[in-house]
Amino acid sequence: METGILLFSLVAVIVIGTSLGMLISRNAVYSALFLVLNFSAVAVLYITLGAPFIAMAQVTVYAGAIMVLFLFVIMQLGAERLEDEWKNRRQHMLAILFAVIFLGEIFWLAILQSGLPTTALIMPPSDYASPSQIGMTLFSNYLLPFEITSFILLVAIIGAVVLTRTEIPVKKPVVRPGKE
Amino acid sequence: MVPVSYYLALAVIMFFIGIVGVLVRRNALIVFMSLELMFNAANLVLVTFARQFGAMNGQITVFFVMTVAAAEVAIGLALMVVIFRTKHSIDIDQVNSLKG
């Protein structure tokens, strides 16, 4: 078997296994750790797809920052074991049924019927998606979306601070002498 | 090397697991993690097609998806902290005050 296919199957097994582990695990901390492993495995897939910069961003942003935020919130709330019994069994069955139908539909339309080439991906040119090329594209063609993104992040910071603020400081009436 | 459809199939399976997580789990944090999984599947498809067509646009889009996902997680977790303060639970079945 070819090494590329072998590597892909290994990583794919890790990705699917960790996704299922995240879904099934009772403890939210375990779910978060499974998801960290999942993101790292997907980063390996990005490297095989010729996107090393995206892979590094995936590891730092997703596996690093976002999941650490998740873990902090889980531990702060002490919410790792909130659901012990699975109520609503009928609803679960219905949800899984519809999800399976959706899965089959997507497989049928996007993979079997789409007429994508089944040959292997060709090797890209050597400077494809190098960090310098990504930077050039990002700061020339996509400059306005980039700036809007910074605004979105600013709004998110302010929103998070405002939402989680515990007490609103009471304004004391200002006493102005000589006004009465 | 590996054909495109393999990557697509993997992304579809990840998306499917994410959907099941959102529909079935009741811990709001796990629902959020399933959302992240679905974002990740979409990113994988974008990078795959960027490679297929030798274009960069897909990879740039992945950057923006990551950024918006980070903002969304920050706001969502803040909301969750607030809901936990008032309801003492983040079970999404408890957040039904609007139910008639």
C-alpha cells in the first residue's frame, strides 16, 4: 500500500475515533481533550494537503487557544458531569435517524454523484501556500475582510467582558455645593 | 497521494458526528464542541478544494472561519457562564423560559 494512503487512513481513524470519543464521553473534560487530539490530527491532514501555515494556525488557535478556553470554563463552572441519564430516548432515535439520512444524502450527492476525479491529487508547485504567499494574498486581495475580522474580534472581547461582568457599580449622586 | 473524495468523505463523517452531537447531547458545552467539529469539517473541505484547484482562496477563507469561530466561542462561553449563574445548570433543556 502506498505510504500516502497509509498515512491518510491512520489519521482518518484517529479523527473519527476522537470525534466519537468526544460525542460519547460522559465527562466534558475528556470530551475537550478528545477534541484537542482531533484538531491536531486534522492539522496533520492540512500538512498533507499542502497547507502548512493553516496547520500551524489550527494547532495554535484551535487546539491551543479555543480548547484552553473551553477547559477553563468547564472547570470554572464545575460542569463536567451534568447529564447522567439519557432522557428523551425517542427524540434521540429520531435525531440520529435524520442525521443518518443526511449523511447518506451528502455521500450520494457530494461524493458518488459529483463526478470528482478519482485520481490522486497532483503535486502542487513548491511555493504553493507558503506563508509568504498567504501573507501577500491576505494583505492585497483580502485586506478589507481582514480589517473587518479585527473589528469582529474587538466586538467579541467587549461583549464577553460586558456579559460576564458581575456587578454594575452604583453611581453616587454628585453633590454640587452652592447649587441649591 | 490520496484522491479528493477521501478527504471529502472524512469531512462528511466529521460533520455527521457534529450534527449528532448537537442534536443528542444536552450539556451545552458539548453542543459547542460539536459545533467546533462541524467548523473543522467545513475547513477541511475548503482546504481540500483549494488544493484541488491550486488556488489560495480556500485557505484564506479558512483563516476567516477560524477567526469568527474564536469570536463565537468567546461570546458563547460568556453567555454560558451567565446562564449558569442564573439557572445553576447548563443543561439546554433547562433553558426553556420562552416555551409557551
